[in-house]
Amino acid sequence: MSKVVEVRWHGRGGQGAKTASELLAAAAFNTGKYVQGFPEYGPERMGAPIAAFTRISDEQIRIHSNIYEPNYVVVIDETLLDCVNVTAGLKEDGAIVVNTSKSPEEIKPALEGYKGRVCTIDARAISEECIGRNIPNTPMLAAIVKVSGVMSEGEFLKDMETSLQSKFADKPHVIDGNMKAVTRAVKEVNGI
Amino acid sequence: MAIRDKLSGNEAVSIAMKQINPDVVAAYPITPSTEVPQYFSTYAADGLVDTEFVAVESEHSAMSACIGAQAAGGRSMTATSAQGLALMWEMLYIASSYRLPITMAVINRALSGPINIHCDHSDSMGARDSGWIQIYSENNQEAYDNFLQAVRIGEHPDIMLPVMDCFDGFITSHKVENIELLEDDVVKKFVGKYNPPYHLMDKKNPMSMGPLSLPMYYFEAKRQQAEVMKNTTKVILEVAAEFEKLTGRKYGLFEEYKMDDAEVAIVIINSTAGTAKEVVDKLRSQGVKAGLVKIRVFRPFPVEEIAKALSKCKAVAVMDRADSLNGAGGPLFTDVTSAMYGRADGVKMINYIYGLGGRDVKVDDIEVVYNELQSIVKTGKVKEVYNYLGVREGK
């Protein structure tokens, strides 16, 4: 099988897990990779637990199932740790990144004995301070880029700027806030 | 130069529609096909196409509007899923019997009930005898490529039949993946102008469409439809050859993956074929002679070609993402086995119903199928012909 990096996103409806899964795919696409970005569609209610997926590869990706043995897991909402087995199938040589104000050591007991790398980031604080609202998906995107190393920090920040500029041409404040958030986020991941 | 992009299947097909710039698109939204007319309506509103976009009140009306536009000599298109296709039912038969080459994207979704929005093939499989050409697509690239080819196939003067381009709901329609698009002018040139040999607005050759046809003529009309469907294969391959020259991407009636010396093989349709190819590669690395046949053209069914492709296998599993609930097997299985009868007898054939209502199909699931095939080869015995994959069974 071709070597594929697989990322599973856990969030709640409305937090932007789907968008983040596609933004990571888009950023990797722009570095020349083959990608897939897709959510698990279910009852699309605000606040309900949802999963989304990103695959990144040097070769064409043929597999079309969900991701069951991810290299990386991103948890956008800390409260999911109580109700979703977020480390299910997660490879031990991979890593998990959790949006929390706690340290990796404090989070570990909630991770069902996961032996791999545990990283945390306070994406809520970052987004509230930089964007003015709790929209944690872009700082989480920055965190997973940093943790996984699927592309360099420089490549990522440059790509984010370009894609935000094309998406929010009429809302420059959104671009500035998000750029501030991702620039801070790559520096503030704990447990690297 | 091809354009490298990343798009969902729905985006890809709506871009194909934009590049074709048809006369009429009439559609009614239904998940997961909604995005196709949604994106297209923005192209129409922004003046990027000359198309008359008709936001109709039902899928029955969508197909009726396409039929009207096409009968008047226009090029019309639509997209739908599941209940939407079901509501079009009677009009599907009208479109094909009037010989109107409408192009339709069918984004495969399970038919209710129970109500479900996810992928299976019960919608388009139910329409398999409606006289439409049916082409199936594994991923966004094939959905795009097949949509462009569908126009050429259907509008060929020897064919004049409507065509469905079917691809998996959510799995293909909503997943963002890499794709290579053709430039607008290349598409325009490939698809060409629609020159209907007959239409209702042709004052020099006045004609009637849809007249009453009692026992004196109805049978002959149907016989002619059957005949033209049979002859479609040649045109499908010609268009594919031309498309390959343009893009380097090869299409046939079906794809044979590592079939040259295959002893065990599965026959499958759409996105799960990709997942299954990964399993074939894994088995090959373990020395198992595994292969795969992915159906592209289901209507007309490539009877002789399929029988030939499978004739050297020892055991074959036909995978159906729709159940016929007939006590005999799924639609693809019954077609494949009848194709084999008298042409490739002696190959052990089994059927798996899988993935109904969007049940995810994993690599492990496909491994179960190949393991069963290997055990059939070893023992020479088929335990069960009609099987279910990945379902919870009651006591």
C-alpha cells in the first residue's frame, strides 16, 4: 500500500472540523501532494459530535473508506474526551492534539492509556484573543501542521495567507485575525 | 495543459456542466446531489453560461422540462439522487423512448425506507431497465471525465439516448480530492455543438413525438430501442479512445485490474473499487493471484466482454451495493452470472451485498471476500452463493 498520512478530526457541529479537514488537505495539495478531505456525514446538528478526515500522500489515493487507524488525531472540543473514544485505532508512533488550557500531562489520564505523543494547545484562548470569537479550527489546523510536520511552518503560513485572502477578500479583518491566530498557534503547541 | 485542482465530485460535475454550457438545466434539490444545480445556478446567475436554468418544483418536473427542451432541439442536463430519481421514474422511460440524449448526474443514494441520505446504488440500479445508458464513476476524476463523454455518447447520431453518469453520494460527491480539469476551449471542442437529426422546432421536417402506439407499433418501437442500446458499445469505445488521446486517461466498458493471471477476482462498481485495489495489491505482495473488474458501463451490459474477462478465474465474487430482495442475488450478480452462462461455465460465482445505506466499506471487509474466494478455490466448495458483508445478523 502507498504511504499515506491519515488525520482524524473530532469536533462538534459548528466548530469547523469539516472545514479544517479540507483546509489541511488544501494546504497539502498546494505543496504538490495528493489529498482527500471529507467529513463523516450524520445528523448535522450544532453541537453534536462529528468526525472529519484528511489523507495526504505522494501518490494517488484510492482508498475511499473512513479512517480507522489514523497517524494523527485532532480534538477541537475537549468535552468530547468524556463521550468519544478519540484515540481509537490511533497509531502509537503518531500523536494526538487536544484543544485545552491543560498541559499534556494533565490530559493523558483522559486518553484511554494512549502511549503515543500527546500535545495540547489553548486554541480557544488564541482564537478569542486574535479573532475575537471562539473559532478554534484555524489554530488547531496550525497545531496539527506543526505536530505532524506534513509541511514546513513557512509553507503553511504562506499558503494560509493566500487562501484566506482569496476566500475573504471583502472581509480583511477576518484575514488579519486568522493569520495572527495561526502564527501564534504554531508557536504555542505543548508537548512537541 | 490540464488544470490541476482539488474538488469534490459535485464541484467537478458542475464545472463540467459549466464548460459544456448546455441550453437548459432543470433541477430540483435533493441531498447529496443538491450542490450540482446549486453551483450551476450561481454560474447561470453570474452570466458565466448562456443556459436557461429552471428551478422546477419536483424531479418529475425536472425531467419533464429536460424532455421538453431536448425535444425542441436543445441540449439539456440535470442531476438527482434517490427519491428524486424515483420521482422521475415515468419520465425516464419517456426520455429514452423519444430518443432524447439528456445527460444526468446521478449521485447514488439509498432509496427510502427507512429514510437514509447515504450512498448505495438502489436508486440507479432500479432505473437499469429504463432505456438509459448508465456509466459509473469511481472518483471525482471519473465523474468529470464520464460526464463529458456522456454528452458525446448520447448525442451520437446513431445512438440518440439519454445517459446517466452515476457516482457515490458523499463518498465521491462531497470528498475533496485531486483532479485534472480540461480547459474550457478543449471541452467545448471535444463536446462540440449539438446538432439533433430531428426535433420539434424543425419546420422543414415537421414531426410528432410521443404519439399513441397501440399493438400495431409499440413492440417494434421497443425492439428498436433494444437494438440501438446494443450498438452503443462501439460508440462508447470510440468516444473513450478520442478522450484518451486528449487526456491520456484510458476508459473502456470496464476496468481490469491485475486480471491477466487472476485466479480470484471481484466485480464491483464505483468508489469501493479503489479501496479494493489496495487489497488486491496487498494480496499480490503475498503471492495471491487476485484481480478486480470495475464496471464502468452497466447499461448496455458488456455481456461477452465480461464473460471473457472472468473466464480464466477459479472463483469470482460479484459485489452489489443494492439488494434486489428477490431471493436470488443483487442486480450486478444476476447480470454477471447470466453473462457467464454458456460462455464461461464452471467458474465458481458468489454474491455479496455490501454498504447499504452508506455502511462504510473498509479494507478488512474486502479482505473477508478475497479470503472466502481463496477458501472456495482450496476446497472446491461454495458454502453460500448469496451473502451479506458487514451486516449485523439476528439470531
